Amino acid sequence: MSFAVAADAYDRFMGRYSGELALGFANFAGVEAGQKVLDVGCGPGALTAQLVRRVGAESVAAVDPSESFVAAARERHPGVDVRLAAAEELPYADGSFDATLAQLVVHFMTDPAAGVAEMVRVTRSGGVVAACVWDLAGGRAPISVFWRAAHELDDAVQDESRLAGTREGHLAELFEAAGLRQVQERELSVSVRYAGFDEWWEPFTFGVGPAGMYAKSLGETELSALRERCRELLADGRTSLTAVAWAARGVA
């Protein structure tokens, strides 16, 4: 899936979570100085920034199928080799990287099995492949409240909980099927503080990802009902939300 939105829209929608998530994810993947690493589905560059801090821009490559995100990543991270490409067709030779990572991407791949297989292909023998996806099936994603409210108002809503990697164990299954060894899976959590409900709600109106596109598809009356139901579900005085992602790593 390619995100046809501006980078700043993504930043306000999911970037505040992905920036925090990147630290724990890079730690889990074991990224360290001296490695050459690839960020698959880099978006505007949240994980890319963490990788640059660890190994230097000259040792980081990144790909994304969205032209706006590629442009933003190039501008934000000079020296990084950022290319327009899909996970299923990575423009690199076999064994090019010591570590290949995909943060919040596998569930948006057109063919997750092919995408993971490509990640394995471009990783050297003994290198690490890692991915993480929000626990959408378990209702612990940053957008889970939104989808809960949507389901209450419309039983026919198709949310993201059945996508690849969104349930416990599925990333590990994909990794093992791709031939990775020593596969491990764990939870990663991040907390984000909001000034109030409106700051939480507004990014859903930007059209980012399936949730944003669903919000955009609604008429004024339906959108208002969805907004107010979300407000009710969050009306417990919270100023912060904690989200959980499933993360898996394996050895090529």
C-alpha cells in the first residue's frame, strides 16, 4: 500500500508513535555501529533517523513506494540512499545488508510473504531480518479505539485486524516460512501524550492509511457520530495512550 499523503500528515497521525517505537525496535534488531542496514517501507523516515544515529547516514539505505515519503526522507536524512521501491521488489543485490528492518510495514505489503522473502534475499548470511506491526488484532494499536467505535456504528466496517502480522505469532510464522533461523518474537510498547481529544482526533481526518481513508469516506453526519463515539470511549481523563506492537527477528 502506498500512502498518497503529505509527510507532515503522516507525522501527526502515526509519526509520534513510530519515532518512539524505532528506538526499541532497533535495539531488538541489534543494530549497531559498523553495520550496513536497510529500512524497508521507511515512510518519512522515523526508523531511518534511529538507524542513522547508530551506524551513520552512509551505511543506511531506505525504500518506500510513496513518492511524497521518499522526498521527505531524502530531505530529512542527507547521505542516506533513499529509493522509490516496493518491499516485494527491493532494488539491491543479494546479501547487501547486515540488517534489514521493516517498521509498521508488513501489514501494508501487497504480498507479505514475498516482501519478507525479499528482505531475506538482500540480507547477508548471518545477518538479521526484523519487522514489527501494531497489535491490531488484540486491540492495542494507536488506532484501536477508532476502529472499535467504527464497528459499533457499522458492523460492515473492514478494519486492519486481519492484516499480516497484526496478531501474536504471525510475524514469526512469516519469518520461519521465509527460511529465517533463530526466530524470536516479543512485544514493544510506546506511550504518547495528547493535550486533549481534539489533538488525538484531528489526524484521522487527514486521509492517512485505512483509518484515515475510512474517515474521509464518511458523510458529515456519520463522521460526527464516529468522532463523538471516540470521544466517549476516551472520556476517562486520559492524556496519554499506550500502544503495543508485535516484533519479530530472525537470522538469514
